Amino acid sequence: MSSSTEFHGPFRIAVLAGGHSAEREISLQSGKAVERALIRRGHRVSFVDPQDVDLASFPWESVDCAFLALHGTFGEDGHVQRQLAELGVPFTGPDADASQLAMSKSAAKERFHQFHVPTPVSVLVHQKDDEVHIRRQAERIGFPLFVKPDAQGSSLGVTQVHSVDELTGALANCFQFDQFALLEEAIAGTEWTVGVLDREPLPLIEIRTQREFFDYRAKYEDDATEYIFEFSLPTNVVQAIKLAAVNACEALGTSGLVRVDLRLDRDNRPWILEINTIPGLTDHSLIPKAAARIGVSLGQLCERTVVMALESAKTLRSIP
């Protein structure tokens, strides 16, 4: 994972983190971790919180690249990407179109289907839909199932539902974060995640939690959550997981560093859940753990994503 010989720094980098989304606190943690890591690599770093700074009037001529650590709305839904593109500012991660597509679980699943990427059966419902209609949709999928906000991260508003009696409470929890809810088949098996740098998979991680599923607390608060790199999967299954992750990225047209979350069923078949276009970079986050597994520090990983953003911006400028 070497950096380009043309772009070798040190760089002037604006780390964007915080914002107004429900994931603000996690975003701030990611942003601070990135800031420290890049400073240790010798780069000049400015910390920019869009809640406090008007991006339209920020002196972008003083930086080489924006590093996006903005989780949730505005950061992962294409808005900040579109704004930075209009301002001519290179930025890390996927472009506005891929970000917008990935942020909506239902839209991403439509694209997965088009590209024959395996993903659990699901249906999208609205908070104003008739309760009988929603219940029938849930029964058609079958229990257990997950109720998820269509456009939210960090497992906020997600509930595993075991019977129709639990559906109303799960929907109420979900609709605190989004007016649309995804009812998704629960795949019996194990939880996995794959970091993908452009189209290069990082080491696989199996996630084991004592909680019912890998929820917000398991992700950010529970030290008992286990991240397993040593596992006994056959080589062909490992390759199938990596291929499914890369194919999911191809389907959405992502670039830069992303994280693909999936389930492996009892027959060792991978099922893609979603792609996180701005993955967490906190002490509890999975991407830094995977990079460390191959001897790549967080600073090196962040530096490489900056180089990739600069290379991408140069390529776009050269297109007539």
C-alpha cells in the first residue's frame, strides 16, 4: 500500500468532522483520530466542523485536500461531496452520486440486485403507511427480521424483531431517525466486515458480540465485543466474501476507503448488508484494526486516501 511518487506531501489537509447529524459525536471522535494520525505523519492539518464553519466561505485555497470524517446526513449522503466538487476541492472517499446511493439502504439494494450482488430480502415502508400494510409486509418477509432506518448509520434506530408483537415498538424507534424504514430478512449466521481501499480488500474481520446483534453499544461502548482475524473458513469462502464486497463497491461506484458489512449464512454464503462510504476511524472502529493487521498505521492509511483523492482530482481535471 504505497503512496504515489507524484503526490508525496507533506500536505495541507482540512479534516471535516462533527456536523449536525445524529452521528455527530462519533464523527468528532473519528475526526480527532484522523487529525492526530496525519499530524504524526508530518502533515499540516486544520480541523473543520461544519456546525461552526461555513464551508462556502472557508479559505479552501489554503489546503490541498479535504478529509471527510462526517458520518451520517450531510457527510455520507452526497451533500458535502457535491458542495466540495462545486468549489473545486479534492476530497476523500466516493463522489456525490455513489455516496447518495450508498446512504439509502433501499436504493443500494436495488443496485445490488441489478449487479447480482447477494443481499437479504427487504421492503421499504413509510411512517404514514397503514399499520396493517406494514404488518403484512413483515409477515411476507418472515420473522426474525430487522427494522432499520433507510438512511442512517451506526445502527441507530435498528431493532431485531422476533414477532409481529414487537413490530410497533421497533418502528417507533426507527422513525425517530428516518421517515422511511427498511424491513430486512435476518440472515442466520455470522457477522463480518471488509474494508475496501478502492478495489483492494483489507483483511476480513469476524465480529462477535454478546448483545443480540452488532448494535450501537456493541460498536462503540462494549469492550466485550470481539474482532476476530483468525478463523477457519475455507479459502474459497474467504475469496467469496472478498469478491462479494468488491462487487458491491463496483455496483455502487464507490472509490477511496469504504467498509462493506455483510452476513455469512450457515451454508457459508455471503449476503451484503450495506456499504459505509465514510467508515468510522475511532479506537473502536474496524478499518484501523484491519489496516494494523497488515502493518499499516492509521496515519499511513489516511495519507494513502488523501493521495488517492489528489490523484482522482487530477484525473478529473484532465478530462475535457
